[in-house]
Amino acid sequence: MNSWLSSPSEESKPNWLIDRCLICREGRSPGAARSSRGSSTALGMTREETKMLARLLGADKSTLAPMIRTDVVVAAVTGALFTSGAAHAQPNIEQIVTQKVQPILPKTGTGGGVAVAVRMNGNTSFFNYGMADNAQKRQVTADSIFNLGSVGKVFATTLLAQAVKQGELSLDDPVAKYVTELQRGSDIRRITLGQLASHSSGLPNRPQEYETWHKGRYTWPDFVRFLNSWKAGPNHEPGQQYLYSDSAMVLLRVALERRFNTRFAALMHQRLTGPLGMTSTASPLPRDLLGRAVQGYGPMGKPVGKPGEEGGTFDWPGSGQIYSSSRDMDTFLAANLGEVPGHGPIENAMAFTYQGVFTVSPRLTIGLAWQIVSAGNFTIIDKNGGLNNTSTYIGFAPAEKTGRYCSRQSWQAACHRDRAANHSRAGTRPVTAF
């Protein structure tokens, strides 16, 4: 078992009060030294809290290290152990973060950097290192904007949960009820919204895995053709297995659009990011935010794509990636932990998203996009993913008020290792994801 996932009683036998620490890292090439000095507002910690933070930042190589070691990153790392009766001197958090982050920072002359936000007891400190865009000599800040990759899926499932809680639709509704083009299909008519959101629909990750002959990206007519021709099978049966699926989540977005007669981006703003004040979160990025988008870099330190550029399998409005900043994602994480006053309905919907929907193993349950990983009496809820210029991770332990968020512009393999680590903890095999 990884040390950071061990039961609190096994570690120290005190009371646990863990808050969250976000690390945001933007593009780098391997083998690196820092290119700009960090800045922060110090938060007081006991020595025991400090030891835990340092250990978590440099946790087991099979878990944390892969998540903060490649290219452009916005990482969130779990934050501190509060031991009973501890009241020692309070070390400098920046010193601890710098010590652990410095080895993964880029060399001078290569793109990328790291931004860190540490939130404890309702307070957040930001630590920023390196360059958001090396060619423009633009430094990483807490307001630098990153491609969230598959972490964006939990925005769609939060909107779904809101609608369920408000009686506007049901998890058991067939997707074809809302996406009426699918009523001409076959097995697709058996798939429900809840199955789409919990990766148990049976749909493949990408349509090309079924239509191997298809070339290029999928337009909406292409996607409808695929869905209506899709046939369930022994390992692709609706409601019978966990099968990670981008196709399912994109279809969920369309179902939400149809139910509310509103484009996904507008729906997200109206119901979620707008009320929470997440002004740097959008899909796609509007012109006024493009100037803060980071430049992604490949493993050799070369730029990959343009800042704010969308890619992937699907090619129609509403099917692209969501972008956000570490400051906004701190708000999102705080809301998931029930720490944003005045937003009870949103927080209740978020809590609904990480209730178990499909059981994979005794240690792994799938919620609405979230993976729920258990170790003894300690539970972590997480989500990750990646493209060729971004990988992302967000995880938290609600009972302990602990969270970590990771979203990086990086080569794809890093995300797959993250997911492999999660499934290793749960005793299951990972499924490839973007």
C-alpha cells in the first residue's frame, strides 16, 4: 500500500485533519532546474504537519512522482496531518514545497514551470515557478490557464447530478430520450445517463476502437452513425462492466444540451462556474482568456500545439476540452469539500457525484466520473486523464478535508501511469483514457 493512502491509524494513531495542497506545473522537458523563484504567503504548520506534507509531496514513486514529473503540470498534492496535541514551531511551507518541486523544474532555456497553491484550514497560499510560455517569457501564476483534459468530465457529471437532485431528469433515463437521433439505433437505446456517467455503458473509449476503418476526427453525423450501429457484446454490455469511455462522456454532454436546450459551455457557466465565481474556466477559451493560457511542451521540451488549442477525437461545438486555472480549481476543490459558503445546492450535487454507482472491486467503486478508492477506513475520490499536451489529476478525501489537484500539459503516458497507480491501489487493471 502506498504510504499516503495508508490508514491514518496505521501512520500515527492521532486525529486526522488534512487540508488540501494544490501543485500546478506547466510544461517542461526531462531533467530540470528551476527557471524562476517561487512566491508565497506563508501558512503556519506544526512539525508533524510539515513532515506529512513533505512526505506527501515526495510520495511513493508509483503514485505521486509520475504525476508531477512530465511537461506542463497543474498538480494537486495532499496537504497536512494534524496530530493530537502537537504544538511545535511552524516551519516555512515554501521551503518544503521548493525542496520537493525543484527537481522537476525545467532548465533555463526550456519551456515550463510550476505553480503551487496550498490550502489549509480555509486559507490558500500560492507558490509559482518557471514559465507559462518560454518564448514570450511569461511566468506561471495562479491565474495561468491549463487544459484540464479528462478532469473536465467531472464538470459534466456535476451538471448531471444537479439536474437529478432538482428532479429535472433521472440517472435511469435512456440517453435516447434526449438525443432523439439515437432512437433509430439498436443497443444504444438501452444505455442510461447513469451508465454514461459511471463508465458502465459498454461503449468503447473512442469510436475508432469499433469503427477501425474511420479516418480523422468524428463530426456529429459520424458519431451518430457510430452510436446507432454499435452492438453490445460480452465485455461491452450496458451496466455490466467498468469500461472507461470518452465516447460516453461526450454523449452525456449532448444529452444535457438537449434536455436544457443550451450549449454545454453556457450550461456549465449558468449552473456551475458562474455561481462559484470561476471566471477563468471555459470551453473553449474566449479571446479575453487566451492570453493567460499556457504553452504545452513535449518530452523533449518542444512546444506542442498552441495555447488554448483544442484537440481530441470529436469535432463539433461543445465536444472540446475545458480550461481552467489553479485558482479556479482551488474553488472547485473547496466546493467539493463543502467549504464554499452560500452554495449548498452545488455542494450537495457535487457530493452526489461521488456516491458509488458501479462496484469494480472491494477497493474501487465508480461514481459519476469519479473513482472512489478505499484503503481501510480512508477513502480517496479521484479523477485523471491526458492528451499529448496535457495530463490532469484531482483527488480528495472528503472526511479528512484533504485534496490534491493535478493538471499538466504533458505527454500522454504520465496520465496512464496515474490511472495505473489508482487501480493498483484498488487491485484492478486500469483502462486507457485521454
